[in-house]
Amino acid sequence: MKRTLNKIIKFIITRIMAPFVGLVHRELSPFFQSLKPKFTRAYWQRQWASWKESSSRSDYRFLLRIFYKLALFGILLLVLFYFAVYAGFLGGMPSQKELKSVHNNTASEVYAAGGELLGRYYIQDRTNVKYANISPTAIDALVATEDVRFFRHSGVDARSLARVFIKSLLLQNESSGGGSTISQQLAKNLWPRKNYWIGDMPVNKLREMIIARKLESIYSKEEILELYLNTVPMGGNLYGIERSSRRFFNTSADSLKPEEAAVLIGMLKATTTYNPRLHPERALTRRNVVLSQMAKYEYLPAATADSLKKLPLKLNYNYTTHNDGLAPYFREHLRQELMEWASTKKKPNGERYNIYTDGLKIYTTIDAGMQRHAEASVRKQMAQLQKSFDAHWRGRTPWGANSEVLQAAMVRSDRYKKMKAAGSSDAEIKTAFREPVPMQVYGWSGTSKKTMSPMDSLAYYQRFLNTGLLSMEPNTGYIRAWVGGINHHIFKYDHVQAARQVGSTFKPIVYAAALEAGLEPCDYFPNERTIYTEYDNWSPRNSNEQYGGEYTMRGALAHSVNTISAQLIMKTGVNKTVAMAHRLGIRSELPAVPSIALGTANLSLQEMVAAYATFANEGYRVEPVYITKIENRDGKVLREHRAGSFERRVLSEETAAIMLYLLQGVVEEGSAAKLRSQYGLKMDIAGKTGTTQNQADGWFIGITPNLVTGVWVGGESPEVRFRTLEMGQGSRTALPIWGEFNRRLAVSPDFKGFYNSKFEPLPASLQESLNCPSFRAEPPPQNFLERIFDGVTDKAAETYEGWKKKWKERRKEKKQKRNRN
């Protein structure tokens, strides 16, 4: 025990007291030397003689003993206090390992395929930069203003402390400045101060001094400055020199001009008081103080500082939220997926990853150029469409007398959820939603201030049409553009993910199932209404109510003939059609009813685009991919996509090629023909329009070489719709967005080759088998044998044996059909 106590005492004296006393002696010697002229030896001798004359020797010895004991007791208390703070008994002390691996809470960043920054996830808005990427003028301004002796001390500046003690505490001079060094301020930023029962300031100050000394023993001066400028708070949730440079001057930290750097460094004294946007006059005054400090300590020539001080305060303020920037709907979808991924992924220390603080780098497949064109196309076309829609419903509500539309919107609103969570009654909520309040109202021409009730606001926004656009490479599954709505500030719901009735865009899946079941693309099908008694007398009708004649598959798909889609699903089988949809990538449940052939199912845009991509990928299905790689802050790869890992064949190559040929008919002779005439698109295009019942949903999914793009348009509620098919069909609502998007890509120099891109040509034998008219008004006259054998016209079967063989095949087919039914 005695040996252990001796070791502790020896440690305190040699490792703590001796360096401390040496530091005090070294740093304060110049200060005491400056006091010599005032407090000379003769002065103290006179004071001592005077005191001896008025005091007895016994009093002198008694007081000396008291003073000696008090001094020893005080020193002991100071040593114990220092040891308690140093050992972490008061407030905790970071370990050596923690000091060597200092990490700020850093935002995770999302990058496009070309390296462009799409957005960031953060609690503290911070981006770390290296010392070499910080403007030297920012470094000079910091040192000149905050710690001019930074390069001469070892973390604690005793001279500054003495100055503060004497001038601030004894002489009450408030202009004496602070005593904390940059290293001490860094310690405070990294390990914030704590509240104690008593002695908050002494404990926190001593703790910061100790941490500062330790940091200086581990890091170089440049590294200390780098850590500090990445850590320093700049107001609100803004941190660091890089993000503040971006925020106030829309530039990077390495490109700061001296007058800009002076503004940011000047903010460090009081981030709100000297905020250049909130208080420009104060910020200007403070900037000039920093410039004066730089001139005083020769970091700037005096003439240069004087000229800079005459410049006006000029900002290029650039504040963005998670609702701003490219692809906000995609970033929000990605955030939710990353949160789930991070909850299952552990760091080396055993903790779970946090996308808001761990500085992850997420590399995506989004093409920034395509995304910009997609968003611009949506803005242009949706603004025009909304104008037509408002005129279409002027003086009336699109949902008529159906009050459930607004009731459902109210229940979904944030205001309703907050009031419910606060325990408000239904009557209180109803009253609150009827009371007019001032608010910012969004419109295509800009936002405006209005006074209206929350319920009126809900009705106002329910009139808006919305959209979703998704563009994907069929051979890789890479998502290149993702637009989930018209404005992420107002409309949070992502319509790429939303399940809506798909209409005629489902028909290609029916045709693919029919081809795989053995039906021929050049078979003719009569355009006539049929009653299917086995399905409750279901009798589908065409949208234009026109009947007669016969269509091949290409003609029936081009003109979206409902009666023939019904025939195909009845010949193929409902279950086989449902199975085909799932093979192509449809994950949602589908009702096993023949009406799905007309698009009565509710599916998402993402599912439909993935299904069409299989036709363009030679029958191989690929899963949508939007994350290529995730790295931690040190560049270690945590997750990486391997190309081709999700491919599997679900259609024969011939069927996929035929489907592309059939879908080209929609553009060449059907409902998407204006892509050629109106938008001047010359590349090969295959696609399908879709319109749902009551014109609530408009669709177009189009395939070009190496790109599949789907567009949906409709209201937030299916009750919001056009009154007429002419106004509300997919070729009038969704197709123009698709056309504008692809037109922009075609004329952009960034996408060379897109304008004249072509599909792979069909093999000659397959092309010949598809060479048949899309429509005929009536079947050709039959000869005697054709009437007997029910239309068997194969020229190879003109002999008796040939007819006999064909007859047996036909009987076998009819027997298989009966078995299927």
C-alpha cells in the first residue's frame, strides 16, 4: 500500500506538478519581468520593516505558520483538483485512442453516376475538407483573430491566460479578449462542456486545457487547424468552413477571397450576432475588424486591408433543404432504404452505422443530365396540363359531391396527425381546420401569401394533377432518372412507388403470355363484343365503341382493342397471364380475373417499367438498381453492386423480339404516333399508352434502344380526373412528358447517338413471318377444303396426307384448349 501511494505521489509530482510549474515559470517570467519597475526589492524591504516595527516576533511566527499551512493546503487542493480532472473523475476524459481517431458528426453524401453531388443526409450540416483544400487567407484570418500565438504555444497560452486574468478579472477590461487557444476551442467543440453541481467553469476550462495539450502532442499544427475549421459551429445546424462557404458565398473553402474569409471567421465570435444574412451591418463591421487584425500581424499588407474594408458586403446565399436539388423523391426513397440497411450493418467498434453522422459516400446510378431533363420536362408539360385541367373544371370541383376526398386528405395531413397526437378531440380538429390562417400557397407561377382555412388549402391542393417518371437501362437495370411528383416541398407522396390502375399498359403482358402459349402474331382476331357467361356475363367493350373487322396482334395492340385483349387472355388462360406478369417483375398481387387484360390491376410505375425492360433485354429480367457502391468515411467499400448479378431469362428471345415489334406498331400506326409528328423523334420507339376508367390515370411506357421510360399522370385521389376521354387519355397527359424528355435527350450534346439509335434488326426468317397486314375488314373467302377444315390454309398441306396431318394437329389443339378451360 505504501509503495503504491509513493508511486502515485511520484507520478503527481513528476508528471503533473513539475510540467505545470515549469510551464507557469516559462510562460509567466516575461510577465513578471515587466512588473519589476513597479514592484522593486527596496519597496518590499520598506514594507517588511514597517510591518516588523508594528508586530511582535511571536505574532510574526504564528502568522507565518498559518500562511505556510494554508499555502500547502491550497497547493494540495489544486493538485487533487487537477488530478481529478485529468483522470476523468470530473466530467470524463477522452482516451488516447479516442483522441487519435477524432471524427466529427459528418453528413452522408449521395452522388450521381458522374460524380455530381445529389444531396446529403445530416443532423449537423457538415462536410470535412483537408487542410490543403482550405484557402490560406481563411487560415491567416483565423490565427490573426482567434490565436495569434498559435504556432508558438503547445495548446495552452499562459501569457494570454495571465492577460485575461489581470485585465478582465482584476481590471474589469472587457476588451482584453479571450484566453482560449484554437486547440482549446477545438477541445470544446469535440467534447462539449458539461453542467456540474458547482464549479462548472473551472472544471470545463481545466478539462479543455488538458485535452488541448494532448491534442497538440498527437496532431500537427496543420491538422489542428483542419480539425477546428471542420468542427466550428456556424449557426443553426451549419458546421465547418466548407459548408459555410457554400451557404453564404456559393463557393468552396479553397476558393474563398480574403474579404469572404474575413466574414466567416468574424462569425466565430457570435454566429447569430454577426450572421451576414440576418445582420449585414454588424457582419460588415466585424469583417473589417478581422481584416485589421490580419494587417496588424502582417498577414495582409495594410494597403490591401484598407481597400478590402471599403468593399460592400456581397453574399451569394445558397440555402437548400432535403426538398431542394436534383431528384428529391429519389433521395427520400433512398434514405429510407439506407436507414434499414444501416440498422443491420455494424462498424468495427460494434456500433450500427448512422447515415446522418458517419459520413458515408453513396454512389448511385442516377444520370444527373437525364435527371435535369426529366424534371424540366415534367415542369413544362405539367404546368400546361394543369392550366387545361383548371379550365376544364372551372366553377366545379373535380371530385363532385364526394366529401370523402377531402376527409381522407385531412387525415393524411401533418396538422391532423399532430393534433391527434396532442389529444385534440374531433370537434377541436374540425374547428381548427375551418379557421382561416395566413399561409404560403404553391402555384406553378410561384408561391404567394394567402389567408385561408386548412380545409380550403386541402381542397386547393387536391385540384393539382401529379406525375411520376422513371427511366431505366434495360440491360443493366440502372435507374437513370426518377421524378416522383411535381414538388417535394408540398407533395411528399412518391408516384414512382404508388400503386395506381394501369389501364392498357398491362396489355403487352397479356400478349407476351399469348405468344408463349403458342398463339401466332399474324393470327387474325375478330373485333366483336363477346359475352363470357362463365365470368358473370362479362362483356368488355372498346373505348371508342367501334367494332368490326379483324386485327393481328400488332394492329390490336396499336389501337388498344379491348375485345381482342379479352380473347387473348381467354385463349391463354388467366392464371398463365398472372404468372407471366410475375415472371416479368410484377411483385404486387394480381386478381385472377380476365378483366386484368384491360388493366384493372393497381401496380406501381417501377413495376411496369421493369416489366417492359424485359422485352428490351432479349427476355432477360433485371432488377432495378440505383446503388452502385457505398463507402465509409475512410473510403472502405461497404456494399457494391456486381453487374449482371440479377439477370435471369423469363421470356424466349423470339418472344421478346416479337413484343418489341408489336409495341413499335403503337408508335407507327397507333395512339403514340404524334411522337414522330409533334416531337420529331427519329430513333426506334416501342411503347404503349394507357388510360383507366373515368380518365383518372394516364400512362405511357416507351422503349428506346438502351432506355425504358415510364410516365404516369393523375390526381392525388383517383376521384380527381378529366370528364372526357379526349382530354384525359394517356396520349394527352403522360405521353407529352415522355416526348419532351426524349426530345431533350435527342438534341443534347451530352447524349450523342441517342437521336438516331436503332433496335437490333429482326432475323430475316422472323421478319418474314411477321409480314402481315395489321387489319382486314373481313376474312378472305374460303374454298371447300378450308370450310371443312375450319380455315386450315397452310400451303404445305395441300396434299391429302398434308391435310390429314394438319387436321390431327388442329384436333389436338382444340382438345388442349378444352382441358385448359
